[in-house]
Amino acid sequence: MQLPQYRDSAFAMELFLDAIHDQDQPLQRSTNVPGSVKWADGSEIAAEKLSYFQDQKGQLEHEFLVELSDRIGEAKAFEFCHTVAVDWFSGAKGRRGPRVSGLKAAVREYVVALIKPSELKDVVILDQQDLPAAMLSALDVARILQLNHELLYKHLEAWKAVHPNADCLSSDDIFLRRGLGLDQAFEEHDVYRELDFINSYSLAFSSPEKFAQMQKNKVAAIVNGDLALFDHRVLFFSPFVPGMMVGQLELGIIPALKALPLKSQGEHAGIQEYLLDPRPFDHWEAAGGLDFE
């Protein structure tokens, strides 16, 4: 409960209150069921009032699609939403398909517009050289990132207003996280690079807990970063995308423009916890004035 990513969580507090009745009982982790979709637990959704995003789903979809169509054009907006809601969400096969690959190629073009191609190895592990033609331009990607930035601010503020800890919850207390199965635990001096040009994170923590436990003989781990760290890095948020299931509270995150330092927080109930550099990183400043407007 002292870890910053759990300190203001109403659901973590419920788990803590259950655990303190037995001094040898760790906080309960969500159990992974092999072959199942890794939904966020209903108990977490209820405790954290994440049902806001389920209840408002239709309104959020309409708002996102109208704004996206206005910024990148209706045809590209529909193709983007279909690619994320259908191909990306369908699993490994869909994510290896041509539409998702074209979307990754677009993200790569955007990142390369901000850093040197030779620096890609410092921020992403899988820099595929054989990606197809980009689905969108770098400018389109920039506009999508800006739209998600605006709508996340608006709707996270609305969600915070109904949260049980509304009186004390600030944006600095909101964390995104990603569950990983590692060959070996990160060392204290290691830096973190994203696996690919699109990476799954969650606003909830029960879903990443399940992802972390998927692979046998791997080190279960969760990397956590405060919201500011992902500024202008959110390509999609599942409640916004028409036809996409809300259940994982999933965010598609693109690479940062630098490798991020990691802070090990130790093992807790069988999962290694890591905190990503909490300092915000300004894409536009790093771009040396590159203007996407």
C-alpha cells in the first residue's frame, strides 16, 4: 500500500483491509485463467468507479469518432477504429495482419520525425524493417495523439469526480501499467524500452496482473508509470474506440522518445513491481520545434 501506484486506489485499500486480518497474508492478486480474456476484475471496476467508462461508452465513441473524422478525414477515421477494435483486439493473428502492421508503420514514421532513425534501438525493441506502407501519415498520428490527450484529460477529470477518493485524487496519482513475463528480473541499472510501436497498458491493475502471469517459467512483472509520462503517447483508449470492448481499460501506447530509467520496488505477492521514470517528457520540445499543426 506504500507503493505510489496503489496508495490512492480504493480497490487496493479493500484488498489491504482483507489482508490485515492475517499478518502472513499478502494482498490478493487477480488470478490468471489460461485461455481467458484478461478483463479487469468487476470488483476493481466497482471500487474504482471505472464503470464511468462503461456507462458512457456510447457517448465516448460518438465524441471520439466525430472529432477524429474532422481531424484526419472520415475514411481514415473508420479504418483506424476498425483496425484497433477488430484486428488489434482479436489477438496475435490480427496484430500480425496488414492493417495493424500499417498502423505500426505510421507510428514509426511519427517517431522517426521526432528522433533520428539510428536512435530507434534506444526506445523500441522490435524495429521491424519490413513493415508495409503506412496506414496514416505522421501528421495523422500526431492528430490522433492530440485528440486522445484532450479527451483523456476531459474524461479522466469526470471519472475522478465520482471516484471514492475524489477529494484527494490528482492526475499525479493516476498510473498506467503493463503486465510482463520476463526471462529474468530487471536490474536496478536497467532502462526500459517498449517492445513494439504499439503496446498495451491499462488504467486498471487487475488486468495487467493476469497478463504478467500468463507465461510459465517467466518472471511475472508489472511496469507502472504516472499519467504524465504518457503525455501524447496514447494512440487509443478502449472506451473511446467504436466497437472495442471496454473490459481491459486498455490504452495503446507508443514508445517514448528516450529510454526510461526503472526503479525496482521489489516482489509483492509473486509479482515484481517497477516504477518508470515519473518525470514527464515533452515530445514537442524534444522535436526541436517540429510543428504538426
